[in-house]
Amino acid sequence: MTVHPHIRFELPDALNAGEPPEARGLSRDHVKLLVAEGSTVTHTRFDRLGDHLRPGDLLLVNTSGTLAAAVDGTTYTVHFSAPLDDGTWVVELRDGDAPMFDGMPGQQVELPEGPLTLLAPYQASPNRLWIAKPPTLDVLGYLRRHGRPITYNYVGRRWPLASYQTVFAREPGSAEMPSAARPFSFELVSHLAPQGVLIAPIMLHCGVSSLETHEPPQPERYDVPKHTSRLVNWVKANGGRVIAVGTTAVRAIESAAVGGTVAPSRGWTDLVLGPDNQPQIVDGLITGWHAPEASHLLLLESVAGRAQVQRAYDAALQNHYLWHEFGDSCLILR
């Protein structure tokens, strides 16, 4: 299955954020924020987010913490994407910056403390992701000992794991940072609460995000707790807006939606949102800027429509917003 976002743009290399904003002399919440509402585009700064929210609005925040999910082996680097219920893991093999497509069942990849064994392809095509037996049963401990954050070639050097955590991170489990929440600071959160802006937790563990060219998102583990589902339903019933912080939060809450309301739910979701499968619950989202052809763009279109998303991306390019996990931000409202 391939997915093709409708919006089109070219991303200049100069707009790839290669380092955290702190390395550029900015605090986390001083990155640029573009607000797209209807036909209006506003340019501001993330710490002024509250100017564009109303009392009674609800922010859904992902509490998943980022793992040091890349382990360098003798020949390949292994990206640990997600644990499966039988103790095996979904992994991606990379040779430098390039994903490997020529793995074979039974192949062993030499890693610290022992080999990782490829068992079977995780999907029919392409052979990017594998089900594998890791060197140890305690993979989270193993990653703490030997792992580093997953990085791509637009990031110029390696940054510590703390650079890849959000202020909401509680449960380690994401191969890559749920980066839409990165610009939040504890100070900003403390300012939103007296405004009457509500915040509720949701959890979705992100797999590897290198599936950028027309590939749909993989199944991911999520949890919508009872208190969050009740608060979402109360906000919707009382005229507030539900704003997801990140595409991960959209996917999680919509996986728990039935008939326009939310029930407590947890497990694996394979939900794919797009123009033909629109969300029932969210009225907007806070998000970073996604690469051309990324499947995340279809999710944005499902929330706000093609024209509004295209308008936002055109304005971001014209005003030199920065892309990816260390870049700038967007609030897009239906």
C-alpha cells in the first residue's frame, strides 16, 4: 500500500534543523509558531501559544518517552522500533544513512553482548522492517547501556538523549521522539493552566519515522486512559476544542473514538487517517513540519483540509521556518 499526500512543496536543505534550538541560543519554547485558522495565517512564537487558545480547550499530550533506540553493530546499525507481544522486536537495519533492504531470515547481526537474529520480514514489501530476536530479553536495559538516539543525516552531530525528551515524557517506549511537544516548557504549561486551558495525557509509542516515501504508518502501541476519555467527552459536550499535540496524539485518540465519543482503549492501532478517513474528535493539532511525501501530511489534510495545509506549508517556506524534530512548530485549527 502506498500513500500520496496531495500537497506539494520542495524543502531546501537550509531549512532542515540540524541542532536543537538550545544550541542556536533559544529556549525550547522560543521556536517560531505558525497558526493556521481558516484562511488566516499568523506568525508568532511558541511561548505565545496561549494567545490562540480559549478557556475550555483541551490539549492532548503524548506521555511516551524516547528510547536510545539506535545500536551500532560491527557491520550495521540497528534501529529498535517496537516490541511485539511475544518478546521479539521490530527493527530496521541501516548502513550509515541508508536503510538495508537485502536482509535474510536467519541472518545474524553482530551487536554488543551478542547477535541479533532476523526472523521474518515485518511487512510484505519493502523489506525495510524485520521481526528479530534481540541479544537479550531486557531490551530497555540493553538500550540504556548501548543505545543512542536515532538520528538522520540532516542532524550534524549526536545530541544526548535528554535533547530528545519532551516535558511530558513518562513511559519510555518511542523509537523516536514524539516531537510536536518538544517546544513545551514547564513555564509555558504553568501559564496555560490559569487561562483555563486543559491538558490530558495520552500515550502512543512511536516507531521509526524513516518511512517517509509514500509508506503508511506502522501499527503502534497506544493507551487512552479512562480519565482522558471522560475529559475529552466533557469538553466536546461543552463546546470546547480538542487539540492534539502531534500526529501521535491524533492517532491515539481517534483509535478510541466510536460514534463521536471516546471510550478508554489500549492496545495496537493500525488506524490510518486521511481525506477519506477523517477524525471524529480532534478540532486541531500542534505539529512540527513534515518532509515532502510523508504520510503524516495526509493526516494533516484529514484534520484541516488540503487547501489550509498547503497554505500553511507555503507560508512556512516563505518565512524560513525550520523542519524536523528540532525545528519550528505549527498550530492548525479546523
